[in-house]
Amino acid sequence: MPNNKKKHTAVVHCVGSGAAFIPSDAIEDTATHEKALQALDTDNDFETAIKTWFRIPDDDAYEYLATASVALAQVQRVINMGGANGMHAWYWSGESVLPPPPKADIEAYISIFQPTTQTAAALRTFLANAHKTSIRHDVAQHLTTTRFLSPSHPSSLIIPKTKPKNPAPLNPYLDFWAWSCRALQWCGPLPLPQGSPHAHRSHHVLPILMHHFGCAVPSHEALCILRSLAGGRDIADVGSGAGYWTFMLRRYGCSVVPIDSGQSSWRVTWVDDTVIADGPRWLAANTAPSTSTKTEPAKDVVLLLVYPIVGGTEGGFTRGVMAAYRGDTVAVVGTQNHSGYTGFRDMTMDEYMQREHGDEWTKIVQISLPSFAGKDEALFVFQRREKGAANV
């Protein structure tokens, strides 16, 4: 695995921590990581865990901007309230809130995404051991029916579980996510009908986590699939934001170019080499078809979009990126329901690709990602069809 460690003496990676937080050093600091996990799992102390992991002083007063302005201390007070005032009302039957799932079902959901389990096998167990009338059963059905791995890529898409002698790289976001499932009484997403009144339900912890890590949690399975499909090619992380997916992909041995317009502000940045550029313009200038036979050599890169914005013009960002990209593999991290959070307000990414690019692109992957309470995230991967290939 390449050593991506650099000197960061002049770079502030976390606003308010000075130069104390250096991602490449923090990811190797197991003692601090264990201390943060203890604050989460033993004391349910999210505020202390964030301050510990990111080296933030006790008197921190940073305001996180979301739909409203919140601070860490305010979010911790909400966490301490538990499910009062409908704060854990994730599951509904008509107009009635369902009781929260039992702890065993929450732990079973978390286990699906651990590197030490084989995802497909864990998902089968999640369904097989669910009571027929339980929330867990409905979640398991949803995760199972939306999952798709193309049979044309049998070896590259089946990711084995890790072994103790060869553990996966540390993924702190996955640990914070697992805590959030326990703390918020969440055992996974259910299908969301278009126009559902619950589409925008979330918790106060989410803007904090997004500011510190990013909009979605990369799983071991997702990172391994991206590494396999890249096959040594560069991955262009367009709209890379805080850079956590770039950081983790590099930890998995991938070569990644993070590209972002710089229009959004994040408290934490995980990489210090982000190319500040318009995504479509960068792609137009830096990619060419892998089948190119021109005198100019091919510059084939894998395109990665993590939580693409809907944009002022409906789907304008995603459409612009797709028009500029000339490679053969597109990976998108976004919602697999109709919440309207990513890409388009009225359709999911696979629906868009089928409607507008069905003759040119085919879906080869759709796998659920670790989803926060009220959310339903997935990794989609599409490959460009060869000319004359049948539309199956």
C-alpha cells in the first residue's frame, strides 16, 4: 500500500484545532481512537468523542451551519433527550409511530457493513433471523431487493470478509455511524414512497458528522469494489468536498484526484491536494476514451460522484458531469429512494441513467451503504456499453 503521509505543518485540517489534527497521523493513533470510542459507547458522549478525535479544545464554540445553526454542546443536549419529542420517530405505520427496534436488530444491521463480515452473507442472516412482522424484516427485504451485482463481474464484485491477520484500514466514520445507530435506535432504511412526509427527517448529529467526515459513510465493500473496478486507473472524485472518500480510497491503495469547486465550507478537510476546479471542465480537459487510438494517449479515469447536488437547474450538475465524461466507469454515492437529496428531485441515479442514458450505459452495481437514521444511501456503478451491445 502506498505511503501517502506528508508533512502538514502549515495546514489546518480542522477549524478550531490549529495544527493539532493531522489526518495521516490521527488515523494511526489507536489510543486516541479507542478513547473516542469509549466516550461514545460507554458514556453516549458524542461531544467528547468529536473533540477527542479531532483535537478540539474544551471551550470550542464553532457553529455548524445546516438548516439551522448548531454547536456541539447543543447537539449533545439533544442526544441526552433520547427519543423524547419524537426525536427517534424513524418508523411509521400510517400516521402512527412504531416502537423502536430491539437492540439485537440494531446490532445485526450494523454487522452487515463491518469488514469482518461478508456483506451478502450478513444480509441473508439479517433477513433469515427477522420476525415476519418486524421493522427488521421490512428493512432486510428492502436492502435485499435493491442490491445488485452484475453476474458479468463475478470475481471483482464479491468482497470477502477481512481476517485478523490482515484487518481493513481504520475507518473512523464507520465507528461514529455505528454509535449513531445505537444511540438513535435505527436498524436501517425502509422504502420511501415519492412525496413521503418523512423524506426530510433526520437528527441533529448529522450536520456535525457531515462537517467532520462527509455526506455518506464509505463501507469496506464499497471501497474494495471501487478499487477493483478502477484496476489501477485514477479515480476522479468530482465534488470531493471534505475529501474523506478520497482519503479512504487512498488508504485502500487507490490513486485518487480530488476535484471540488470550493463553494461549500467544511470544518474538516482530509486531504490537502484538492484541485479547485469546475468538475465538467476538468473532465473535458483531462479524460479521453479508454479505446482511443489517436496519437494522444488515452486518459481513462473512473468517475466518482459522492452525493452530487441537485443544483439550481434540476439535475444540472449531474447532467453536466455526465456530458463531459468520456471514460467508461461511473460510480455514484447517493440516495436510493425518492427523498430528492442527491442528483435529482424526482428520480434516483439509476432511474436517471436508464431514462436518459439507457442505450449507452448499464448498471453493474447497486449496494446499500451504512445509512444514517432517516436516510437510505447506496453506491451505484455504471459502465459504458460497447457499441452494438444489447440493452439487457
